[in-house]
Amino acid sequence: MQTFIEDLITKNNYQATHLLAVLRAVQAQYHHIPKAAIEQIAKLLLIPRTQIIGVIEFYSFFHLTPRGQYELLISDSITDHMLGKHEMTAYIEQKLNVKLGEVRTDGLVSFDNTSCTGLCDQGPAALINGYALPHLTPAKIDQMADLINQQLPVSAWPKVLFDVKDNVIKSSLLLAHCIQPGEALHTAFKRGLKETLKEIDMSGLRGRGGAGFKTATKWQYCSEEKTDEHIVVCNADEGEPGTFKDRVLLNAYAHHVFEGMTLCAAIIGAKKGFLYLRGEYLHLYDQLNAILADRHKLGLLGQHILGADVDVDFDIEICLGAGAYICGEESALIESLEGKMGVPRNRPPYPVTQGYLGKPTVVNNVETFMAAAKIAVNGGEWFAAMGTEKSKGTKILSICGDCDNPGIYEVTFGASIQSILDDCGAKDVLGIQIGGPSGTFISNTELARKIAFEDLATGGSFIIFNNTRNILDIVNNFTHFFAHESCGFCTPCRVGTSLLKNQLDKIVNGHGSAGDVVALEELCQLVKTQSHCGLGQTAANPILTTLERYPELYQAQLKKISYEPGFDLDAALETARRLANRDDAAAHLTQVEEG
Amino acid sequence: MTNKIRVATTSLAGCFGCHMSFLDIDERILELAEVVVFDRSPITDIEHCSTDCDIGLIEGGVCNSENVHTLREFRKSCKILVAVGACAINGGLPAMRNFIPLEECLNEAYINGIGVENAQIPNDPELPLLLDKVRPIHEVVKVDYFLPGCPPSADVFWKFLTDLIAGREPSLPYELVHYD
Amino acid sequence: MAKTIMIDGLSIPFEEGQTIMQAATDAGVYIPHLCHHPEFSPHGSCKLCTVKVNGRNCSACTFPAMEGQEVINNAKDLNADRQKITQMLFVEGNHFCPSCEKTGNCQLQAVAYHLNMLDDHFPLFYQHREVDASHADLLIDHNRCIFCTLCVRASHEHDGKEVFAISGRGINKHLIVNSESGLLKDTDVSAKDKAAHICPTGAILIKHTAYQVPIGERIYDHQQIDQVSLNSEQVDHDK
């Protein structure tokens, strides 16, 4: 192990910022991070061991205790549930002889839940040693069980198991016509970088991650920072349940994305760029690096790009995440890039003035960079001609859930929800979760509403539920998700998301009484208004948006009594009953007083 | 007599310290007795609450099945239920056993402890069974008011009861709020 | 002319670079806080110091004072939220004041008194947490840690050490110490460290000093935390 780690650290140039990459490699090799490894890494990277332990315990994909040689994680998103996650879980438990959350006694395989893997249009999905397994079926599980028992390395497994589909169904401005590698840069250099920024400004392009900050303004602010070191970061930590468009863009349109990043670098004067790729998209890592190598060969990366009059030197490095939704928040992502726990920073300062290692940094979504590249080629007018007054252009949606054709749909901003439902063949609709759990649940009476920053903003997640679905199940899944993903930095979110989970469980499980929904709503408001970052501020949205629309559903769960304990009273006597060997009437308690 | 306010009190998993502190109102108890009559309480030896109690004061947390029954009786019989003292409010000192599994606690006390003879965990049906955790009372029934302190001082009782009796919303000034 | 902000209708002067908390403290306005300490870089995690700045919630300890800000601090709704946040801290850990030697000197308790908190409101989490009494002079009772990171910052910024850190995520967050064994005795901590004396609760205690000052004669037994805090922190800011 000692040599393995020495080589690893050498390969990572003794950079503490590469801690996640180092730990990913150790985890992959030893299926946990051994104590001795922590000591050695601390010495070589000159960081306290506590930083390493902190990072290990922060990210879901790192472990202090051994996992199986085959680490199987099943996606626990609502769309996986709808596609048979529970049945597949039971089948895996039986077939692989391992319980969810456990390591098999022979140490060969471990099995656990993981947050949404971004395969919502082809679930139920899983990860095996980090690699995506779409569309689980009993037949595939049989096959996997054989492969595991033969101890065949995952790299030698049949490719068909890992066949992730793009499912691009509706194309428009961004997806319809590919630009050639270098085309955007050529045009931009010819037009002039200042003029190109003006085109982007004129296009009205706003950040596609969901928050919608104007892209040209962000680039302008960053370029005005007086330093010779600016940074470009592409946020590909697509963790919002129900979103998978960045996976498709990086699989089929990676040149466009890298072109957009390089364009940004030229405009703001950056030499260094990062693509922060969520760990769940490990399957894209090698091919993306190959594309970067191609772009180097084409003179589109590296020194003096395209021999332009302005000297542009730019390189892109791909950094993999390790299972933490919070890293989609830009300042948490930057912390993660620096090799730390993904804890959102205090703002101000904003990343455009002090980002990665304190340097002015532009962080944009995958789709934003792609759009910028296409705008550089086609001009601002081309883009601004579509969409609404406040939301120009198109939005790429990841459509999943109850519809005939889940997949990628590029819709014009201002498109009505009804038109989108018609496009994807959704019938008997109960409601739609727009923008993922952190967004809004709308009911089937609101289908005239529009996809736009001024109405329903979304980072791309669009989950459809038909009338066979139970709203409280959906809300419960989302609320558990936030409690699991809270970084724990601030009190209202750290404690509040877990309290929300417990309080909602009490109601959903039928133990709620008169005051419990009021208490739930009060808690929602507290978490929403007092939390540090977007995660906490939106964590109560699933409850709040459904409580607003379906108050009767919550009320129906409540008992007509003034109070019921939030824990199982009779079960609390179980140990004492067993030890006293009693089972008489007095050895039991009813949950609420009778009579 | 019938116009007097009926007050019931009890101690669950507590030490009766709160009751002692209540009695520290000293001669003010005579003033109180003008308007209050004590129902079920250790100081009256009445075993069960009348159905029309006005105020129930509960000391101690919930550690066993008997506590649950008593607490329910109080909740049912009292218009206003008050959690009195640290134990009723968050389990207090008895709740410090929560971090040792109940089985270990019982084994240590009745089986493996030093000097234990006739090692056996008591199983008489007359004895209430222990809950796996000691709980604050508001996790078992709805509670209307909380008087913190270990114990709350006599002045806390006095201030609270006189407020309530006078029809004021009870409030405790800074000097009276203590958790120790 | 000095720049000013308005806090609850009072005009408060500030110097460029000051946070709202610093400006308020210097002007004798108390904003409740637990993770803030004037000697260390602000953290902004406890959220007790949340104030409304031009209508928006901001942490006073991290948010810069800027000309023209209208700040609401001592308002009923903000104090109600602060009380709830304090209650969250109480139910998250295991806080048994009667058995804690920090009682009366504890800032968590004092803030709760100040906010007239009478109960825990939320259900307890019953988290199982350990006590590390391995060190000769110090002990950590993890039951009482509120993740303010003051010990982390004091050790790093003042003592020039890295004795403490926060690890884990969400409700599983916990304090760890920098030694191979994971025990305090094997770290380079000393009872003379600032980090050993900075804990606002009873999570990090100096051994053998517990009851030198009897209960009833302690800091917050007769003085409210707003006064205590302003008295000590105004001086610190002036340094």
C-alpha cells in the first residue's frame, strides 16, 4: 500500500487540492480508506489528518470501514422507486445474499442506497464500483451475481450492462446543429472578444443551473478583477433528483461545453479551468479526457490557442466528485475542488471576486457554457429571438416519470407545461415536480403555467406523476433526501432537515394528531428562512408546495385526537418485557389512551 | 369550596425535589390555600385525580409504563398540564441512562453487579416495566406550560400560579429562568 | 463624516471592512450569537445572529456593514426564530444542565435564558455520543458540542495547532481531534491553549476546576449575556 500511495501522490503532484482524487483512488483500490493510508497521505500532502477524515466522512463514496470488493449502490430517487427499485432491491438482497446497508460476510460485496444517479429515464439504476448500471432487471441481476461470484473485475464485465442511452428526443437551438470544434473560438477571435461578450450579453443568456444570473454580467465582473489568475469552472455536479441533461450533453456535446469554457477563459483571461464532474458520471471520465487530448492536438487548448492575436493559454482539468449533492452549490463546489468538505462559503465575497484558492472564478452550468459557445457562432440575436422577454432562448429538460417517452427535450422558454406533457406523451397526470425536489410541485390544474425564470424556473428536472402515485410518498422521498444531503454547517438545516424528516414520517406513518401539520409548517418556514444556503432554503419546498395544494391529504393522515407520541410506546417496552419474561396485559401500552 | 381552583401534582421519574421547592413558598401557601384546593398529590395522599382538575403539575420524566398511565390520567383530568423541572422537560438526570442500553442497565443492577445475590431480573406483574429510554413528558402527552429548573425555585411556582390564578398569561422574568 | 447603518432605528457608525456584528458591538448593540468570537475569523454557522438587512436575512457576524443598510435585530419574529434555533441545538445534543459543571457559565444556556426559552419544543434526537476523558488536563464531552468550531479556529488561528476539526455530514457531524488514536491525550493540545478555554458550552472542559465557583455565583446567574458579551467583546474589538 505504501508504494501505491507514494505513486498516487506523485501522480497528483503533491497537491492537497487533489485530495478527492487521491481518496477516490484509494477507495477504488482498497474499498475503504485504511488508517495507515490516512497517516501517509497526511504526511505527503502536508495536511492535518483531520482534514482527510473530515473529507472521508463528508462524501458518501468514501468509507473508513471496508466495503465489499464490489460496491453496489442502488439509486434511491423517486423515479427509481416508480420503476421498481423496491422489487430490484429485494431481488438483489436475495440473489447476492446481502442486505441493504450491509457488507456480505465474505467481504466480496456490499449493498447500499445512493442518491439519484442521473439515470432517471432508464431506472431503476445502480452503480457498481462507481460505474453506472442503467435499467436493472432480474435477468441483469442474475448476470451480475454470476460475474461477482466469478470475481471478474468490473472492467471486464460485458459492455451491454453499462449501456447508458442519451434519449435526445426534442432538439432546438442548442441540440439541433452541432458546431465544429474550434468554430466558436474562431468566430469569437475574428469578431473580437469584447464584441463576443456583447453578443452573449445581447442574447440574454442566464445561468442554466436554475438561479438564472446573467452570464455576460458574471463574466464581465470576473474579468474586471485585477489579477492575472482567473479561473473557469464548469459545474457538472448534476445532483438534483430527476436531472440528467448534463450527462447527455457531456456524452454527446462535450466539444461544445469545452469550447464554451475556453471562450469564457479567453474573455475573462483565465489560464486554468475545471470540469467538476459528479462522481456518479465516472463512466464519462475517460472519454472526456480523450476529448480534451483531442482539443490539445487541434490547438484548442494549451498554449497560444488557435494562434490568435490575443494570447490565450488555457487548460481544463476534470475533477470527480464523491457523492455529495451540496457540491452543486457553487461555493461548496469550489471548496471541494480545493480538496475539502463541500461546505458552502459565506457570501460576500462571491466566487467572481474570490473563488478557487481565492482567485476570481466563473462558475457556470454545463448547458450555459454550451449555449455561450453556440451564441459565439450564431450571434446574440439568434438566441434572443426565441423565448420570453425575461427568459431568452431554450431550456433543456430532463423529462422522466410517468410518460411514454422519457428523455431530453429542448423546449423554448415560455412553453406551457401542457405542451411539454403532450410532447412526451404524459396521460392522466396528477402533478409535476418542476426543478427537482428543491423546485415546485404543481398540480394538474396548473398546466397552463410556463417554463421560464419568471414563472417556473428549473435547472432541468421535470418529473411527471400520474394519478396512481401517492403524493406523500413523493414528498417523503424528497424530504429524506435533503436530510441525507444537508452538509450540516448551519443549525437550521443540519437539525431542521432531520426534524422535518422525523415530523413528516410521524404524519405519513399515521401517528400524527391535531397539531402536527401546523408544527410541520412552522418548522418548514424556519428551515426555509434561516438556512445558510440554497439547500436548506429549498429543503422544505416539497412539503410547502404540496401542503399548499393538497392540505386535505395531510389532514387526512391525522388522528382525531389532540396528541399522539412520535415514537412507538409499546415497542419501547420490548426489551424490558423480554428480560422480565413477561407478556401480561400490564406489560403492554397502547399508543394512545383508549376510551 | 367548590369555587376553588383544583390543583393536582405528581412525581414521575423525579426526586420530589420540585415538590420540596414548591413547599418552599413557605407561608405564602396559606395565601394560596385561600384560592386553591389540592387534589391528587403526595401532599394530600389522594390516589386518583378528580375529573375536573384545573391545573396538573408534573415533576419527573417518563421512565416506565406506570408513568405513562399516571401522565395520561393527569392529561385527561386536568385542563392545564404543566411540566415542572428539568426531568419533566428533557428527561433530566434519569435520562442519562439513555446512553446505556436498557439490557446493560438491568444486567448490571440485577445480574452482574457487585454483591448481587439470587441474580434475577424482577418479573413480578405488579412492577411496571421500564421504557427503553427516559422521555420528557411532552413526547407522550400534550403539555401546556413548562417551568424549568432543577428544581424551579419557589418563586417560579409562585409567579406561575399567581399569574394563572389572576387570569394573566404566565411569564417568567429573566432571574427566574434557570435550567440548573 | 463616518459611515452609518441603521439598526432598529438607531444610527450606528462603522468603519470600512467591519461586519454588522462588529459595528453593532462597538456601538453597544447586542446581537445574539454563539459561533462568533471577535478574536477569530467569523464562521456564520449557528445562525443566531441572523438579522434582516434591507428585508433580507443575513448573518450579522459575516455580512459586511454597508452605508445605508436598514437592519432589524431586536424584533419579535427574529427572536422567536432564534429561540427555535437554540432549541434545535438543545435537542440535537444531550444537554443536562443540572449535571454539567459549565452550568451558569455556559453561553448556550445563557442565550437560551436571554431568549426566555422554557422548553426544548422539538423531540430529542437521543444521539449516542462519547466522552473523551483521556487527557490529563482536559476532557471533551461530545454530548454538549454545538459545532460552533471556535475550538477549531482558536487552535488554528491562535495556538498555531490543528487540534480540533469537524467531520461528517448533516446530523452526523461531530468533533474530531488530531491524533492517530483519535484520542485527546495523543494530540499536542495543552490546557494553556486558547482552544481549551473557548468552548461556549461544556463540551471542552479543564479538569480539576469544576466547582471552584459555586453554582449561583457564576457569570450568568445574575447578569444577562447581552451585557457580559458587550463588556468583553467591545474590548476585544478595540485591540
